[in-house]
Amino acid sequence: MKFPGSVLVSLVLFVSETAAALCLSGAYRAAGDRMWQWLTLLFALLPCALVQLSLVFIHRDVSRDRPLVLLLHLLQLGPLVRCVEVFYIYFRAGRIEEPYVSITKKRQMPKDGYSEEIEKEVGQAEGKLCTHRSAFSRASVIQAFLGSAPQLTLQLYICVLQQEITAARSIFMVLSLLSIVYGALRCNILAIKIKYDDYDVSVKPAAYLCIFMWRSFEIATRVTVLVLFSSVLQIWILPVVLVNFFGFFFYPWILFWQSKSPFPENIEKALSRVGTTIVLCLLTFLYAGINMFCWSAVQVKLNDPDLINKSQNWYRLTVYYMLRFIENAFLLLMWYIYKTDIYLYVCAPLLVLQLLIGYCMAVLFMLVFYQFCHPCKKLFSSSISEGLLSCFKFLCFICKPPRSTMLTDKAEVKSPENTDEARSSSKTIDSQKGIPHQSVSSNA
């Protein structure tokens, strides 16, 4: 049975970041910075409450008679209880013979064009551990993008305004960045396992390393760009954030309304239509929060029974990174134009170049992951290089004007020259024959 290391990592990041947020909030209170204190508390407690809700929802604790567990969730101690339960199940597994087991069928990765199907017995203990791992993975994603990402942006913004990086604040920012990167990593792994649920997927260490480097460069660059822009144009950061957030929030709903599919009813049997709508809104809310800072590996599709788009769309990936690169470059240009005296001792061109190179490094590691390290690359209908090449050809075809228009324009441009050349050539021929040009024209 696999050791539940992901559960332990999620708990450590959750507890350490929450404790650091409370300590830093107390420091702001002692310094008299009430606004920074309340914002730090808000970004720490809101994701905590959402994490408790997600754990309760996945384990269906409301429909079960577990009042003590619900009370501990209300006291924001749900992850601690779940972690204790996970290790209790893990260390007791194998000591007691289980009354029954379930058999799962998984396909191996194709080798030489063939894919074998293997059967595996899954006991009750292993099934419970799998449920706990899935629940903690989703909780890590919620903690990362609804708590740690806004928290990191806020603390870096405070450092820029105060022109000071304290030890407590730097430790807190490092923890927040690690939490975001880990949440993005879990999001990638979840997307792979959901899309290729029929296959036995094993992720190698090289894949984890590529995802970690890809997400680290992407998220660090994005947060820095947003902070720099907001430090010089405080009012204009609001429309940038709102357009990004609501654009990604309504995008799955627009696709759902265009498909004219029936309203999804199979999310949870105990939920009413209103409850299902709330769950879907929270899902798209999380989806928008992820895409604010990085590419969401999981694409929401509301008319699908699993609520996930399982197709590999290279066009959407290419368009996202191209538009995000243009947006980051534009925000950095605005910062460079309107930068204030607090950046007097900062080499602005070098900083802009470093941030753009950092984002390109993120794209490079992403390409390496999809081309060489993806655990299911043998199942791709086309590789990432072929997909990107076709995307660029398609974009060039869109930007290229129609051929008929080009020919018409060339004809209009060259028509005066052509008539002059024709007249001069006719004069030359007539002069050689000894025939006056006027008589030839009159006979014609």
C-alpha cells in the first residue's frame, strides 16, 4: 500500500501557512496597520472555511452520523482529524482480514502498439486512503489559489510600498509560494488521472520536477507583474483583475448555454437544484481563481458528467500563453512608463527583461513536460510540437489577407505602370516598322 505522503505535505503546508498568517497579522496589529491585519486574516480564514466545506462534501459527513467530526470541522480542525484518520487506516491495514474486496480493471500504457488490461484487488482500507488522497488534493488546490495566491500578492505589495522585507514576511511569502506551486502540481496530477482514468498512470520524478519548475516560474512571474503594476496604477489594477476573473468565471457557463445541454443533476443525489447550482458556481469560481495566476490543467465542462473536459486541446493552451505573455508585457510597459521614486535604485529594463525571460522559462519547462515527461504521452493523438506547429500555421492563416484581395491590390497598383510600358513598347515597334503611331491607333 502506498504511503500517504501527499496528505502529510498538504497538512504541513496548511498548518504552517495558517500559523504564519496569524503571527504576521498580530505583528501588523502591534504596528498599527489595521488594514493589512484584516486583509491578512481574510485571506487566511476564507480558504480555511472552504477547505473544511470541501472535505465535508467529499466524505459526505452531513448525511452520516458523525457530530464530533462536524464539530471539529467547524473549529477549523478538519485537516488534522482527517490526517490522523488516514495514518490510523494506513498502519492498521493488513492486520485484520477484510470481509470483501473490490476488483478494478486498469489498462497499461501501450507498448509496441498493444495495451494489456490488468485486474487489481482493492480492499476497503486502500479505497478509503484513495478517497482521502483525492480530498486532500482538492483541498490543496483550494488553499493554493483562493488563499495563498492572494496572500502572496498582498504581502509582496506591502513589501514594495514599505520598501522593507522583514524575516516574518519573507518566510510567509516562501510558504505561500510553495503552497501555490504544490496546489498547481496537484491540479496537474488530478487532470491526468481524471482524463486517463482507464489507465494505470504512474508519474515519474522527472515529471514532478518539470511541473514544479514550470509552475514556479509561471506563478512567481505573474504575481510580481501584478504587484509592480498595482504599485504605480492602483486604480487600474481593479479592471485588470475583474476582466480576468469574470472572463474565466463565465467562460464555462457560456459554453454550457451554447451547447443547450440539460442542467447537470448527477453531482450529488442529496443536493437539490439550488445546491447543485451553488456547487457549480464554487467550481467555476475556483477555476477562475486558478487561471488568474496560471494555466488550469483541468478544463471545466459543465455539460460533461465528470464536469471535466477530457480532450487535449493544444489550441486553447497556445492561445492562453500567447495572450498571457502579451498581457504581462503590456503591464510591465505601463509600470516602466509610470514608475515612481520608490524604484529609483531599481534597474527597470533589467527587471522587465528578467520577468519576461522567467515567463519564457515557464513555457519552456511546460513544453519539456508535455513532449518528454508526460506519463500518458503515448496516448496523445499529436505531440505538443505538432500541436503548436499547427496552431501557429492556423494563426498565420488568420492573420494573412485573402489571396483574391492581394491580387486585386497588386493589379490596382501595377495598372498605371503596365499601361505606360504598353504605350512605350507600341511606339518602339511602330518606329521600327516605319509606321506612325497615330495611323496605327486610328486603324485599330
